Amino acid sequence: MSNYPQSYMLSSGKGFDEDELVSFDNALISAKISGYNLVRVSSILPIGCEEKKNVECIEGSIVYTAYGSVSTYTEGERIASAVAVGIPKDNNKHGIIMEFSGQCDASTAERKVIKMVEKAMKNHSIECKEILTSAIDAIGSIGGCVTIVSALTMW
């Protein structure tokens, strides 16, 4: 694997288990990123990264990931996560990634990350071609922990 990512994937997933860590792992399985060692990164999409529908690495590989995740054991509590990436008009500029997780619905979380990307692109003086998103929500239930994750994974 190169130190400079060439590809990325947006995804979201939901997991459930009596244990929070297993619930988180189940959310990663649902998001199609459980077979990798995730290294959490901040908010920059490298220049020239291309979107893919699946991670194209050998399982066990280290992949860079910007993600938002939240869990709840509380019955009836709605939680949401979202990730967005601003794609620059100029192919020689980097993109901006923003993530969010909290107590709200998926559309509220998605609106929040879109607004954050718009602000950050403006702060970086980068003209935005488009904003891509992935968002999910869930409601807590009896008997365990619900976890959701929204991620932008790069390799």
C-alpha cells in the first residue's frame, strides 16, 4: 500500500450486540470496512483520489479512515452519523472531509456535514464541484447496544 491514498469509499453501517465493542464491529461489517485496520485521520481528501464502491485492499491492510460513530443502550433514542466530502473543481486541489455523530436523524446529520464541508472549502479557498455524503440513523432497542458509523475510507 502506498502512503498516498489513490482511492476512497463512502459508507455507513449499523450494528447491534449486548457489548458496545461488538456492536461497533458489527457496524463496521455493515459498512463494508471491518476487514481492515482503520487508522483515523482528519479532514483532507488527497489530490487525485478516485471514488470506489468497495475497498480494494487485502484484508488486514491498514486503511486511512475519517469517521463518525455513536452508540446507545437507551430504548427509543434516535442516533445518527454522517460523513461528507467536498470534491474540488480544480483537480490539483485537495478535498475536504467532515463527519458527525449524535442524537438526531440521518437527514439532520447529513445537512450538518454538508454545511461543514461548505464552510471548510470556503475557508481553504477551494471551489467545490460537488459534495458526496453517506448517512445513517438508528433507534435504540431493548437488550443491547446499537452502534452506527459513517466513514470515508482511503487507500
